[in-house]
Amino acid sequence: MVPAFWRELPEIVDELSASGSVRAIVLSSIGRHFCSGMDLEVFGSSENIGPSAATSHPSRRQERFRSTALKLQDTFSSLERARVPVLCAIQGACVGGGIDLVSAADLRYADESAFFSIAEINIGMTADVGTLQRMPKLVPEGIVRELAYTGRRWSAAEAHAAGFVNAVYPDHDALVEGVLGVATEIASKSPMAVWGTKQTMHYTRDHSVADGLEYIANWNAAMFDTDDMAEAFNAQLEKRDADFPDLWPLSEGL
């Protein structure tokens, strides 16, 4: 995760989401490992963190650090605000910033070589780009605390047993094929219904059951699409694949 990564990922995700023609996003990588975390250049860059030799104006230096942390956090928040589900195909190491990334995704899949580590504790810092905020909403808090306090490796089998990973595949080729298959299945559904499901689940995660029920009532009151429902029913009756229109592109220049 070199400096350019933090700028380019949200730009790409936001563009795909805004286009309306994308139904699902799959994040995968090549090679032995999915992600080894944040490149050290990001830590040491004066452009990102502030003048390393500065000894005066500590408030300004610390404000620069805070602003940078918020910007890095938004890189992964782009996965949540996307109008389509984001799926991750993980092999080998997924450590540090890698867990921040996949914790912000909708679905996670791994091959048998995958392992996870909240590695920030091993370099003397507290993870600050999303893992500690999102992961306890995905698996029991006690598991996250152990991983965050120790920095130990968490195997794909353990992650699957805890529900963090949806499925484990025997190798990378099977992993990518399987995840693309799930994405294809998602892409066959009404994109409005999928978007509404994602929005509702994110809202409910951060609110009470009562608030979540009111939210979905309001969402469907505004977004309920009888044309998509009719197409779904007709496709089932006629034993064919449903054909739903894309989401409309988001307005530009506003």
C-alpha cells in the first residue's frame, strides 16, 4: 500500500460506483500474498505526515497527522459507500492495512494459505484505519481483542470458523473462480434491491433495531420498484434469467 494506493483506490471505487453499470466489485491480488500492509514510505513521507525534523508548532504537526489518518480511513470507507457490494479474494498474508481493507468490504473469501494479523501492535502503534472499529461488528469482540493485543497470525480456518471469512478454497485459482461466481450471482439480481440491502445493513449495524426498521420502511417507501419485482416474477415463470436495468449514473458536476 504505497502512497499512490491511498489516493487511487477510492477514486477507482467511487468511479465504478457512480457509473451505475457495475453490479459488484472484486478485489484480488496476484502472487503469494494478498497484502502485506502499509508501505513504510507512507509512514516516513513528509508530504503525508508532516516535516519529520520539525520541533516547533507541535499543534500543527499533530493536526497534519490527524488529517492524514482521516484521509487514509476514507480510502477504505469508499468500499462501504459504494452502491454495489465489494468482495475480497484473499491468499497468503493479509496483515495491517490489509485487514483494514477487507474489514470494510461486504464479503471475504480466502484460500487455505491465507492468514491475518493486526500487525500494528508489533511495531508499537495502535491500528487506526478501521480494523478496530469494523472487525468487532463482524466477529466476537474477544477474538478481535486477542488479535489486536498479540498481533498473532490468525489462520484462514480460524477466520472461517469465526465468520470473518465466508468460505475457504483449496488454492488461489479456485478462490478467484469461486469469488467471481458469487459476484456474478449478485450481479444477476436487481441492482436497486442489492443497493438497498447494503445500505440497510450498514445502517442497522450502527443503529438500534427500531431505528433500522424505520430506515428500511423509509427506504422502500422511496425506492420500491414494482418494475424490478415484475421482471423477477416473470423471469421465474418463464424460466429465464431476469434482465434488470443498471442503476442510473450519479450526476456529475454538482
